[in-house]
Amino acid sequence: MRPIAAVLWLWLLACPLWAQFEELEPANPIPDETPTQVVEDQEEPAELDPAEPAEPIRFDRISFEVPFPEEQGGGTATGTAGNLEYLRENYVIASGGVEVRYQDMEFQGQQVEINLETKVITARGDVIIDQGPKRMTGDTLTFDLESKTGTMTNAKAFVDPDMYFEGEEIAKVGEDTYTITNGMVTSCSGDSPAWNFRVSRAQVEMEGFARVKHARFRVKKMPILYTPYMIYPAKTERTSGFLFPNLGYSERQGAVLGLAYFQTLGESADTTFYLDLYTEKYTAVGNEIRYRPSEATEGFFEGYIVDDPESEDLRWKLNWTHTSDDLPWGMRGVVRYRNFSDFDFFRDFERDFNKISIRRLRSSGFVTGSWGQHSFTALVSDEETFVNDNTTVTKRRLPEVEYRLRATQLGRLPIYIDMLSSVDYFSQQRTDAFDFTYARADLLPQMTFALSTLPWLSASVIAAPRVTWYSDSIRPVEPVVVEPGVEEPGMEEPASEESGLSGESLTRTLFSSTGTLVGPSIAKIYNSNKGFFTKYKHIIEPRWSYAYVDDFDDQDRVISYDEIDRLQPTSVVRYNFINRLLAKPPEETGLGAREIMSLRIFQAFSLDADRPLQKSSDGTRESRQGPVGVQYRYNPTQMANLEARLSYNTLFNGLNSTSLTAGFRFGQHALGTTWVTRFNAETETTRGNQVRLLAGLQLWPNRVRLDSQLNYDFVTQVLQSQRYVISITAQCFGIRLEYQELDLVDDQDRRFRFALSLKNIGTFVDLTGGTTTGGFSSPF
């Protein structure tokens, strides 16, 4: 029986091997150029780590290699399939979950046919093509491996970055060019995109343009807009071309159509041209230029000109900013220039809602450098302030040159010196009688004596002589002429800027001094086992200061431009009594101690009886004591803060002012308020009482946000302004809804804006409009 058992055992062992050879036996003889077929390894798998799941072992997969003839460019296609056969000598058919790889492409399908002579692949059934970040899926495919072009039916495609399209037929006609028939294009993922363009035919050139015929813009499945032809960029880099038109409306200008063309100017600059056409015969053109020739230099220019049929002159605006951080010798240069033809331009034509109430324009340009304790700055500036319809004040520095020596210790002595010097050429214009140009030179050396550096006591004194030279001065008013027979001496009125300049230079020499005493400070530390903080430190710290500026007899002849010119004789003592509470979190948080609460009480006292700090309106009552001020701060967390201030008039025993500021942030939400009240303590009346409320609420995390601002005046009982902005951010689009209302006594202005931005396209719709009652027209 043993020989029989041995024969049966050998026969059972040989059966699976014979079955494998049967499977590999081709149906017809094959010449030398035969694809290599290998049955996948059937050895027992190595022992697996029980923590890692074992992949199922498939015994029915065939790995193959298909070589192409040299006259067809050669190369080899590799892959796996459930079954492989040759229909003829140069035609291979694979079926059963086929995967084919050729160069940088991968093909999948239920059945794949490879023509070795033409290098054409035909696939059907769950077809997929992957080529780097590009993927196409569909029902059937015909693809040329040599030109890497082909056609897929009932297809969907994804091309990085975030370009999705589908159609009854998608043809890859170039390396990065596709045509779509009866399909759609979008930047949204998913089977039901938030928006898309339904097209009858389109050609999409990646890193180029999408040219679309009969485009129907849809939100979900709802049609919104139709255009017979459309071009938009389909690239990650900047692309020249027309931008989507903007629409708007205002009562004065009527409806407006805004056209724009974007042009690249190399890798580091671009420009945009604008043409705005109004139904009420207004026409406007504009231009924007952006440039960044290096990492340390960048700039932006904006110009806009309006042909206003109601104005004899063109109306315009200019805006230019430029920054260079890599000037020679380590210097830095900045230019900020902004100008308008008139202040009503903001209300009539400015699209940015935040600029409609501008009353001051400031332009400046400077270069500055710092070398150790020395610094140098050269500045030109222009400041224009709109007072009323008939008065505009213009102040210019043309230019200012400043040299500063920072505090430098004299050897090892507790003495420090510093110096500030400047030379200016000014121009001031307000009326025909007030049009001055003059020069000024100012020198301010300072010497600081550190009298005490104890941790609990700090004392210092600063001595600072100041010399200021003016190339011109105000002409004094002539003495008042007394009528004949009246024996009263002539009286001379004080000089004023309106009286004009004398043509005489003026030198002013002042001596000033300040002294500061901080302490003695008292502190105590408390340990805590409750709450977020483990230690508290309470500090009581008095502070005393004295400021002195001597008198200058011809101060009324000094032309006033800034705080240097407005220096007044001073001899004032100030005290501050400060309570501070510091808190420190646990060591493991890595956070340091911070102030969570403080209370400051302060007051000033004049040592000069001729210069009181408080006066009645008629001058009959006065006090050398200043108002008492109180400031309270509370910051329980880094997300919340509160500050309250008040000023108390000790002459009339009443409040001068109160203010309250509070802010609170929690997650993506924020709330804030500022409430300011001003009083007349003498008449016991309220001069002003206004509150501002700010809120930013994330209605849907990372999707929908509401920002609002309200300004209310309790005295006039008028809601002066209100603004609401709803921002909707989705995976492939953004929506901004904005409404603002201003109540400026006799003028009321209401504005709205709707803007839709599409991913990879930009602003698609930007609608603005408004209504106005009062003396000015509403901007669109």
C-alpha cells in the first residue's frame, strides 16, 4: 500500500503546478517579440506583525510586459490583468480589472486593448487615466500613447490646481489642452458643485485660457447668467486678459458698466486698465500698476480720471505707495502719495465705503538710516485738511532733514547725552492772507542725570536747552490809534498769523528741564492653588514728575506749524498713584507674568500763579490745580479687556469727561464697544455722548461671518452710522454682502454692495449702488 500512497501524494502535489502551466500555455504560437507573462508569486507569505492587517493574496492576477516595435518609438507597457490574450500577432487584449503603465501615465479599465503597431490603447468599463496630478474617468477611451492624446466618453476630469470638468465627450488634444462637448466646467469638487458653467463646447488650455461657447452660469442647478462666448484664465500664474465686468448704480451717475483689462509686465509687474461707462453721460478711465522687482522693493500706483458733465474740470484721484528696504548704506525709503481733485470725489466716485468720510489727505516720502547711536532722516510731506466748502488748509515740509544722536553714556558716569536736530522748509496755505513759506532750524541737546537706580526707587533729571531759528516771523499788529483829546496810551493787539509775515528772522532760545521720581515701590507676592494663575504680585507705585519751560517774550511772532512752535511756558508738577496686579500662570505653560488689573489716579499742579490749569469761561474763577484723572484697566484673560477713564473738574466739582472701552474675543467671535461722554462742568450740561459698538460673529465656523459697526449720538438721538458686512466663504467661492448708512445732520447716504468671487477666476460679479438725500450725491 505504501507505493500506491506515494503515487497519490505526488499526483496531488503536481495538480496545481500542471494547472498553472495549462494557464500559461498560449492559444497560438507566438514569434520572438512575445510579451513576457509571469504568474504572481504564490509563496506562503512571511509572518506578519499582528498589529498590521494582512493584505489579501490574489492568485488570479497576471503581470505582463508589452514591448513596442522600434519603428513605433519603442518603449514598454507594463501592467496586471485577470486575463491576457493575443487577438493577433500585434494586438493584445487584457481583461478583468486591467492596470497598464506607460511612462508617466497609468490606465485602468475592465477591458484594455493595445495595438502594438499604432501604440493606441482602447479601453472600456470604469476607465481611468492618471498622469501626474491629472485624472480622467469615463466609460470608453481611445488614446494614442505616442502623442499622448485621446478621447473619452461620458467623462469627468480633474486637472491641478482645482479645475474640474465633465462632458459627453472630453478629448485630450495636447499636453495640457482639452476639449469638452456638452458638459460643464467648475473649480468646485463633488458631484453637485456649488457653481459651474454649462457649455455646449469648450477648449481648456491649462496654464492658458478656457474658451467657452454658449456658457450658462449656474448656482447648483439654477441658471443665473448666459453668454454666447466667454474666455477666462485657467492657470496658476498671472494671465493677461479682460476681467469680468462690474455693475453699479447711483442716483446722480445712473447705472455704470465697468470694464477692465489685465496685462502682465514680466514676472515682477502687472497693470490693469479700467473704463467705466455711465448712463448719465459720465465717463471714467483708470489704471493700476503693481511691481516688485526684488524681495526688498515693491510698489503700487493707482490713477482714475472722471469726465463729469456737471464740472468744467476733470475730476481725478492718484495714489502711489513705494517701499525700498535695500537702499545703499543700509538705508530705507518709503513713498506714500495720495491726492484728489476735490473732497467730494470720495462721496461721488469712491468704491471703498471706508473712504467716503475722509477729511484729511497726507502724502509723504522719506529715506532713513541708522548707524549705531546715529540716525538720519530726510522727509518731504504734504497734508491737506478739508475744513468746509470754502476753506482747505495745506501744510508742506519741503523738505525736513533730521539728525538724531541716541542716548549715550559718558564713560562710567550716570550721565547720558542725546541730541535731536532738524532743518525744515515749510509752506502753509489757508487763505489769500495766509500763504507762508519759510525755513526753520531746531537744535535740542539733552543731558540726563540718573540720580538713583535702586530697584524700588528711580530718580532722574533732564536738562535741555533748545535753540530754534526762523527765517521769517509774524508781523505785529500796529498799535491802536486813540482819538484826539483822549489821554489813553496806545494799545497794541497781539500778533496773529492773519496779519502776515514781517520778513524778519527770529531766534528763540528756551531752557527746559524735567525731573522724574518713581517710588518708593511696595510689592507683595501671593501664592494661589485655585484658578489659572499660581502667583499674584501686587505693586503700589507713586510717580512724581516736574516739567519746566521758560518764557519767550516774542512767542506771538512765532509761526505755528507743529508742537515745536507751540511750546508754552510751563512749571507743572504731576503725580501718579498707581496700583498694579500682576499674575503668573504655571511654569509648564511657558507663559510669563502679565498685568491683569491696574488703577491709576493722577493730577497736575501749576507752580506759576499766572498760568492756572482750570478757568471759568469768563475768567473770573481759576485754579492752579488741574482736573483729577482716574484710569482703570482690567484684563482677566488675553481674550478680554476693559478700560474706564474719567476726568473730574475740581474747580466746579463736576465731570469733564468719561470713557469706557471694552473688548472680548471668544474663538472666532469678537465684541467691542467705546462710549465717550463729554461734559461742561461749569454749566452742568452734556456736550457730547456717543457710543460705538463693534461685533464680529462667526455664524457658521469658517463659512459665514457677520461684521457690524454702529455709532449712536445720545445728545442728538441720531444713529450716525451703521454698517453690516456678511462674508460667505466656501470651498470654491466667496460672497460679500455689505450695507452702510450715514446720517450727517442734513445729509443721508445709503450704500450697498454685492460681490461674488469664484475660485481660480476672481471677482465674477461686483454690484454697488445707493441712495442719497441732502447736499451731495451718492457714490456707486
